[in-house]
Amino acid sequence: MQRGLGSFTDLATWAIDSPLIWFMLFSVALATASVLVRCVPAVREAATTVENNRQTAIDGLRGVLGISVFVHHTVITWFLLQGHGWALPPSRFVVHLGQTSVALFFMITGFLFWGRVLARGDSIDWLGFIVSRLYRLYPVYLLTLGLVVAAVFALTATGPRPSAASFMAPIVHWLLFTVFSAPDLNGLPHTSRLVAEVTWSLRYEWLFYLALPLLAFVAGRARHKLAALLSATGLTAMCFWLERHGTFSVGILQSFLGGIVAARVVRSPALAAAGRTPAAGLAAIAALLAVITFLPTAYTWKATLGLSLFFAVVASGHDLWGALRLPGLLWLGDITYSIYLLHGLLLWAVLQCFWPHAAASSWPVFLGSAVTIDVILVLLSSFVFLCIERPAILLGKRHYRRFGPRRTPARAS
């Protein structure tokens, strides 16, 4: 993609590729979520239930990150409609809306699950852990994949019908996250763009989950030799596969280290207390702004250091003077996974499928569509969270309580 703005010198394009669109769409999403929390009993009840075990600052941060990824792909879609392809936009700020958000998502993952390792040690049930991750990630993902398959069949209805084997092979790749670019389905070019190509990050999540038993064993936090051996074997096999079928970025993986370090920091009363001071909050904001302003990508060691400082302060409980405690923002944090998976489908359906020419030729149509998608996204993600995601999480916990205690005594004896 050509980085120069060229013909895009008008004020509208400048605004679309600037912080202004983030402020606009974030404000709309926050307002929509706030109305839901205040006016919809089911949302209020779910938010209250989560509140009992909530890490408030991190949940609020998660809400900011989910909408930021949506804005990132909204701007990319604008340049795609202008004929510049699916590529990073010129604005470094908008680039970081995607990359920094994903890096901080990975830090949250590292923080939460290394925190479990530190807290539970040998009592960790690794099988239960993996099963809980399946219940957490796959239900909404399967819904998303089902919508993708339906869209593919609708778009390729006039083409030749594929054999069952030729169609199922790429579906298996989608299900297992085994290639970095999800393969095209039924010959539809760039099928992964229907979901804004977000599935690549789930592969890194599973890579971290797979490595966790080995890391815990090496760090001396858990002595499950069989789990560590299986972890090492699976990790080796996956890395070998990734080397053969796609690029592999250590720079992306190092983001998890920021969360692991933060999990240690918050267990030091002195460091955690220091992280909640006003000076720490200012230092965290300065570090975040430095990464966004001076570094072209979030996947370098310098960016990881800056983002790790920011995240450690938030993980210590600093809510940035109440900004991360807003009820609407906390709800956005609860539904972030649905936002992450579903926003690409809405962007594709509205801006690339239904009225691409109008959106490309008229910035008021594009911005109006983006705002409408924003509202629908929060409403849809809330519905999916209440009807699919949350019930699946609760079901996973019930299954864990049913089967987990039977294994724990045998392992401890």
C-alpha cells in the first residue's frame, strides 16, 4: 500500500486516519454500553455478577482495547475502499490502535495465567485449564466461523460446488488455527478478511497456553513432569508446523513476558502500592504515549518495555483516576471477545458488501455507517455474551467442579 496520502488530501480523509475517529467511535461505544448497563436488567445482572470477581482496572483497559481494534480495522477498510488494499494505514496512531491493543491483550493473558501459576503451583489442574479455555474461546468462535461459512456459500453460490473433502480441509485449519493466514474457503479470495483477519492472534494465545505447563515446570512453580513433557512435545510440534507454513514473530510473543513480569510485580506489596500512586499513573501514560509516538510498531523490545511499564501500573490497580472504572467501559471489557471476533463481519457486510460504492465515494456515508456499525456491534456482542459466551463459561466451570475434585486428591497423594 502506498503510504503517501496522494489524492487523500481532503479534510475528511485526514480525520478518518487520525485520533478523531477513535474519540468519536469510542464515545459512541461507551455511551451505548452505558445505556445497556443502566437500562437492561439482564446486562445489569451479568455485570453485577462479574463485579464480585473483577480486576477493575484490567477489565476497563480490555474495553478500551477491544474498541480500539475495531477502529483500527474501520480505518483500514476506508483505505481498502479507496483502492489501497488491506494494509496498515498511514497514521502511526491508528497502526498502534491495532498493534498496541493486541500486545496489551497478550500481556493481560500472561498476567492472568501466570498469576494462576504463582498462586496455585502444584495444585493446578492442567487438563481442567485447557478444557476451560475451550469453553471460553470456542463457542463464540464457532458462531463466527458459522457466519463466515454462510457468507462464503452466499458469495460463491454460482460457482462450482466443492467436494466435501476439499471444503472441510480448510475448515479444519480454521478450527485449529494451524496457519497464520486462514485459508480461503470454497475459492473465495481473502476469506479471512470477512473477520478482519483477527484469527492470527488466537494462535499466539494457544501457543502461550501450550507453553504454560513447561514454563511453570522450568520456573519451579509446578512439578507436573507429564504435563511439562506433553507441553514441550506439543510446543515443538507447533513451532515446527509454524516454521513450515508461515512466519513466526518472537517480537509478538515477547508481549506475554510483560504480563508475566506484572504478575510478579503485583505480588510485592511495596511495588503494587507504588504502582497505584499518581506519579506511577503519569509515568504509565507517558510510557504509552512514547511507544505510540516514537515507535513504528508495538512488536519490538523497546515497545514491549514501554507497554510493560504501562501495564504493570494498571495491573497494580491504578484505574487512571477513575477512567477505567466507568460502568459502561467495564461492560465493554466483559464483551470484548465478542467484539473482537464479530466486528470484522459487520465491517465487511455493511461497508464492503451492502454499499461499498456509496461508502467509498462519500465520507458522510462512511462515517455514518461506522457509527451505526459501532452501535450494532455493542448490541450484538452484548447479546452474544449473554446468550452464548457467558453460559459457556458457566458450563465449563460446572464441568470443572464436577470432574476436577476427583482428580485433585489422587494427584496430591
